[in-house]
Amino acid sequence: MKSSSVLIVLLGLGLASQASADPRDTMSIGVSIEPPGLDPTRTPSEAVGTITYNNIYEGLTRLDRDGHVQPLLAREWTVSDDGRVYHFTLQDNVRFHDGSPLTCENVRFSLLRAGAANSTNPDRNFFTNIADIACLDASHADVTLKKPHGSFTYELAWNDASILSPVSADKNVSHPIGTGPFRFEEWQRGDHVTLARNPDYWGKAPLLKTVTFRCMPDPLAASNALLAGELDAYPSFPAPEVLSRFIDHPGIRVVRGTFPFKAILALNNARRPFNDIRVRQAIAYAIDRKALVQAGADGEGTVLQSHMAPNDPDYVSLPDRYSYDPEHARALLKQAGIRPGTQITLSYPPITYARDTSEIVAAYLEQVGLIVTLQPLEWPAWLGQVFGQGKFDMTVIAHTEPHDIGIYDRDTIYFHYKNPEFHSLFEQYEATDNPEERHRLSVAMQDRLAQDEPNVFLFSRPRDTVMNRHILGLWTDQQIAACPMADVSWAP
Amino acid sequence: MMIGVAQTVLGRISVLVVASIIVFALLAILPGDPATVMLGLDASPESIAALHHQLGLDASPVTRYFRWVVGLFHGNAGTSYVYDVPVSGLILERFQSTLPLIIFATCLALLIGLPIGSIAATRRGKRLDLALMALLQLLKSIPDFWLAMMMTFLFSLTLQWFPAGGFSGWNHGVFSALRALTLPAVALAIPQAAIIARFMRSSLIDTLEQDFIRTARAQGYSRQGVLWRVALPNAVIPVLTLIGIQLPVLVTGSIIVENVFNIPGCSKLLLEAVNQRDIPVVQNLVMLIVAGVLVLNLFLSLIIRWLDPRLAGSDA
């Protein structure tokens, strides 16, 4: 008797906890990696962006789903004629989640902190160009740059340029405080992060009361949770091979969207034989990139000709200079003095697309006489050895940052590309903020890379979002890792 | 007896010291740098250097080793690189699902394995014994991740008796917590139960052939009486040793099971920490597992000494 009544009480507790919240103003979203802290000024992790971008934190500007810069905490701005001084007018009545008001001092603090000498901001180089920030009054900020930088308002829209409060900035890893439409509520590490509607939000109030981001790295566990209704949506579903499970499900739809996915076969331009343009071209001719697209993600995707994804506003469809031609590849290799049987190593990180692509690429290169050793690396090892130290021959990797053609002008980029013409184009591009001029220069940079072929540009791929049919407003296209929830709701 | 125990304890401590050196050295030579993992593809070298300094990674390996060990003696296991919170709190939080899961699975494995093994032993060579042995061979051969997938398909998605995964802690009621742990515990327990049953069967068969069993029968004990009072307590002793040996297997098994069922436990934390090179978490967690196995073995060997005084002189 006694034990059965205990059981009934326990049963009741279990049921009560399930029925306590109205399901229509809450939503649970799946993410594929556990966020390494919730501070975007410390890591560019996709999970951090998905959970916090324009949910918890806001910057002076924001990127919309098509990659265009929109005002956010800065209501409007003007730029001086020499392109060096940005005069920002801040939104009124903005408060941080701890109640303190947003003033120009917060802008000053956040941007100077990001560019400081001891800053660990992943994009610190965005901010080192800031010479000074003057606060005329609480709601106006004048940012002076060392030299004109046309991408400045674009870079201010990134999550690591979020405006923070000096009181809470150093504790954001575990207790994030921003000005966004959602407040941080709880984080059970390894399981979920819960955000709650910010009742004092300065803008339009969010439609959902709470949003829970659940960390589900295993695609099978994630698809089970979606099928069981324990998860409402999963943006960027990591495993295309599991998607067939959702086809016949009446309550779930799979939406194919875009994101700046640029898979490349990166070549070590500082090392022989890749420092010879004929070898790089030969490798490009030796690979049938159309077949690579066919081989993965249900054959969906675009062959790339340069380092720009098709969803970028500046993207142009360039002619295919290196269509599959193994004969020509062999001839070029012979010209460059590369004997058949030359050994090269292809390293790749432990991601499905990288492994599959590497295996096919190796097979193509063996057909033109190169002997390819495949070297699978664990993710930290890839980051350390290939990306960090630039010690590799070839590697397959997808760059997913938006509009990052500027990495070809970096002194310390892992594929060691250096080209004075590209450098001059990039200087001109950053020196202007005229949109037409910038577009023209961006196209010229894309074309320059396509001719030079520092890396073999392989393909771009779509991004699949799995979600309940009744969800409205969720981003299925994106330029940066983000899942803004303020406009997301359930269909009535 | 006391000297034996003291020797055993000293032996275990030296194992801990050696283990700490091996764990630290392995992590130090493992390729991959925590700072590059955290800062990602766009990081500038200055940011990486600043983070190195912040994390204390610019010190020599020997300094870092002693910093860690001295910290442990002060009860300070360090701070997680990734989460920037004390490692001890992080591990303690995760233990709330892993420890119950492993205890749950061990109890289930014993509850299933011991009776099946005993029944098979007493029906040795009969049809039931053969059928049970065939079944056990099958269960033992099933990989735990496959079993986990099949169980989720049947019990969560089709019958909807259990959640498909996740564990939201003990705050939402003991019942829902146990419900969330049931399928993972079964997935973990079944291969273990098969091993325990086979071991129990052969151990009981051995015992039943001993002279003292015949003596007991001759003294007038009934067949059932001999089995319950004499044979079973003797046959269980080797099974206890087996549980100690199987604990590391359970821990590694729980890495897969926690991932398939998406349970935020220690094993999942360990896998994530290795992938992110969160070295303070990895080294302390591995040390904790080593210590856990040693303590459990010590505890079991004490129980066995108590059950079987003949073993008092040896290190069981």
C-alpha cells in the first residue's frame, strides 16, 4: 500500500512536470555542438552564434538573412567624407538584462576591448583599426578609424562585435548579459540552454515566451527527438543521409536553404610543388568537380570558381576555367617537371564532407600520376597542424564564414598565398564604402583568385533545416551562424 | 590482515601517481592546441598568444604538471578552458546522471545475470541450459549502440513508453529521471548481464563439483539447501571480482550510450572535452575514473577477504 502510493506520487510528479508549460509559446531547437561558453567575444563557435546572436546579444548593426547590413543598436549613422569617422546615433531606451542603460560608454568599452592588446577576440584584427571612440553624449558615438575600411559596418554586425556592459562582460561565458529580446535563463551543460522573453526589450516584443536550445550532436538521437516531438526544429541538420526518415512524416518538413559554405582543396602555396601555378592548375584540371557535387548531399550544390558562396550579394557566376581535363593536367605536370609517382599528402578533418571529398580527390589525382597519401586528422590536430602552423601539402576544408575573401590578403594564412595584385585590389576595396565600387572590386578579386587558383575551389552546398510544419519565421537561409528567435512563432 | 590492507592501499596510490604522469604526458604530446580549437578558423596569431597566456599554456610542461598535482592536493582541480568554470563543479554536475546510470545498469545486469547463470548451472546440459547459453551468446554479441538504436525505435518512437533521449536532471521528479535512464541502463546492462550469467554458470558448476558440497549433502542437507546456503555464496565470490574488472568496460560503454541517448553525463563530457582539448577536464576526469576503479576493486577485495578468509594473505 505504502509503496504503491509513493509510486502514484512519483507518477504525478513526472506528469505534472510535462504538462506545466503551454506548448504553443515555447520552442525547442536542436544544435549539433555543445556551446563552448556563451561568450561570442571568446570563440566563433557556430553553437554560440546560433544561441546568442540577436537573441541575447546585439551589436550596432546586424546582418539580415540575405547578408545585408541593417541598423540595430545604432538607429542610424553617417560617415565622414574621408571614410574615417563613423557617427552613430544609438537607439533610445535600451537596457541590458541587468537593468543598466545602454550608453555610448558601452560602445566605447566593447569595441576597444575587442581590439585591445590582450584581447582574445577571434576577429581582433577587425577592431585594431579603431583609433578612437568619442562619446559626445549618452546616445551618440563617434568612431574614428586609423584608415578607411569599407567593411566596417558589416564587421560590426558580427556576433563578436556585440555591445556589452563592463560589469558583466567577463562573466558572459557562463552568465551572458546583453540587450537582446531574450534573457539567459539556465544552462545545463551538455544538455540545453534556455532563454526567456525579455519583458523590457526596447524593440518589438518576441512572440515566444521561452526558447530551449538542446545540444544533440548525434544525428540519430536528434532525428529520434524530432520524430518523437521532443525537438521542434533543427537548423543545419548535420547528416543528409538521415533526412529520408522525415519524408513521410506529416508534421515535419525539411527546408533546403543557403549558407556561405565554400569547400576548397587548399594547397600549400609556400611548398613545392604547389608554389608553381602550373601544378595548381594541373590539380584543378584533374578533378571533376561536377562529379564531386553529384557524389554528395543528394547531388545538390554548386561548383565554385572562386572563394565566394552563391548566396553572397557580391557573388558572380564566373566561367569555368578548369573543366575536367586529365590529359591537360598530365601535360601541365610534365611541363612543371613533376614526375609520375610523386608523393603528396592530403590531410582532412573528421567531417563527413571532408572525408568523402578527400577520397574522391585522391582517386582523381592518382589518375594523373600523383601518389596521394590520405591523412585523417582529429579536429584539434587539424586546427593545430594544418590551420595553425600551415604544415601540410593539401587539405579539404569548407570555409563557412560569410564574405571572407579577405583571408587571401592575410600575412598568416595557412595556405600561404601572396599576390601583389590581389593585395592592391583588396586595399582599394576596403578604402571605399561606395556600394557599386565595392561590388566591382569584389568581382575583380574573385576573378583574380579564379585565375591564380591558389586553392582548388570545389563546391558550395545547401543547408537543411528540419522543422515542425507549424513554425513561422525561422531562418532557413543565413550568412552567419545565427538563429534569431524574436520573430519566430507557432502558426495559429 | 592489516599489513596486507596497507600494502594494497600503498600499491593503489602508486598506481594513481603513475597514472597521473601518463595522463598528463599523453595530453601534452597529443597534437592540437586548445587555443586554436577555441578561436577557430579566423583567429589571428595575437589572439591565440593572448589566450595561451590567459590559460597558462605558456609555462613549461613540468611546471604545468606540478601546478595541476599541487592544485589537486589543495582540492582545486582547476578551471575548464572551454566553460571557464571550476572543473570539480562541472564533473559533479555530470555525475548526477552517470553515477545513477552505472549503478542502475550494474544492478540490472546482476538481477538478470545471476539468476540466469544459476538456473543454467543447475540444469546443466539440459535443453533449458542450452537455450539460455545460446541466448546469452547472442546478447553478448550485440553491440550496445545497435541495441540502443533498436530500443529507442521500439520503446520510444513506436510504443512511446520512454523518452527518445535526454536527461533533464533530478529536479523534475525522480520518476521522470528514472524513466529517462531506463533505456540507456538496459542497453548498457544487457551485454554485461550476459557476461555475468556465463561467469556465474561456470562458477556455480565448479562449486557444485567441490568435495564440500558432497560432504554437505552427506550431512543431510537437501539439494535446494546446499544450493542456497553453501554453493551460491561460494560461487558469487568470483563474480564480485568480475564486476570490478567490468567497471571500466561499463564506463567506455557509457560513452556510446550517453551519446546515442543524448544524456549529459561524464562520458559525454569526456568525449567533448577531448575534442575541444579542454585539458583540465580530461585529465581530472580520467584520474577520477582510474581512482574509481581502484577504490571499487579495493572495496571488492575487502568484501572477498571477509567472505573468504583463506584469501587474507594474498592481494585478491
